Amino acid sequence: MYAVEVRDHIMIAHSLKGDVFGPAQALHGATFVVDVAFFREELDPDNIVVDIGRATEALKTALAPLNYRNLDEAEELAGQVTTTEFLCRHIFDRMAEAARTGGLGAHAAGLTRIRVTLGESHVARAWFEGPVGG
């Protein structure tokens, strides 16, 4: 299995409703390091997994609506508890869509899986991994 990973970050504010979240129920900020790994069984005709430049741009596009936002006020996330795990899936869906619709290049159809990891701090991270096809 071959893989390529790109990285960016986002700065958000949010509150996590529910007793399970303790003090995180209050509005607080977070800076997430976002890693997206692309997997494929065989290299494409150019001997790459995915075009790193296109992957970096697609990630930047996926993160733009979240960056420097209070997620409690984001209409597209209304009613959601925006945990790290939830945000991993949210970003994954956008990256998988980019792969399916050509945003990652003509040969991205050969990608089998994508993993989105959010580093919440130096001691905690979460990820979502799934097939590109949905």
C-alpha cells in the first residue's frame, strides 16, 4: 500500500454541549493540526499516489469554511457537537468528494482510502479513515 500525506491547520472556537465534556462545554478555542493521508494499492501512471500540490489545495479549500470560525455559529454544522472526531469525518467527506470529482487530478480515481487526522494537542488526536467511494 502506498501513501502520501499533506498537512495544514485550522483555528476554531466552539463549545461542546453535554455533561461528558466537562469544562469544554464553555466556549473555547482550539488549533488543530490536520493531516490527510491518501492510500492506493499501485502508483498511478506518473508513479505518484496523488499530486501533492492538488492535495494541498484541496485541503486548504476544505478547511477554509472552518478556519477562524466559531463553529457554534456555522450554519452547515447546526445541531452538531463539533468534536474532534466529528470534524475528522466532516473534512474526510470534503476530501473524498474532491477525489471523486477530479479535484485531486485525473488519476485520483485509483485512490482506495483517505485518512483525516486532527491533532488536538501534543497528547491527543483523532482520525477518520474510510474508502474514497463513500
